[in-house]
Amino acid sequence: MTTIRTGLGIAVAAVAVALFASGAQAQQKAPDKAPKAAAQPKCNTLKQQAGCDGRADCSWVAESKDAKGKVKAKAYCRAKPKEAPKKEAPKKT
């Protein structure tokens, strides 16, 4: 009877150690990847001229008024058109 209790006690202890080890391993965080650079907001979401002019890929469009001074179109920021890749001239042989 004592041998059974001892054997059962050892088995229970082994199971407890195994559960503890797996629980500790599950709580370890995976190594973080390098954080990505924060993406810049799109040009059309910028509402102030200083923020728009500060970027090379955006341009500020001033508001337009009619002859009486009434605003016809509000000022806004927009993306500059992307340059098309230059094609090479055909080589002469």
C-alpha cells in the first residue's frame, strides 16, 4: 500500500511540474518584430497648409473667390502626381 501511495505521489508531482512548465512557457512573449514606421496620413486628409507644405508629396490649393469675395471653393491639400518612369530612347546601331 505504501508503494502505491509513493508511486501515485510521484506521478502527481510529475504531472504538476509538467503543467507548471507548460504554463510558464505559454506566458513567454514571442520576440517582437521591429516596429513599422507609422504611415503618413493621406494628403487629402490634411486640413492645414503648414502640414501640407511640409511634405514633398503634397501640394496646397488655395481657396478661390468670385468677384464679390464669396468663397467658391475652399482651400485643400492634394497629392502631387507621381512621375512616370522615363523611357530610354531606342539605341541606334
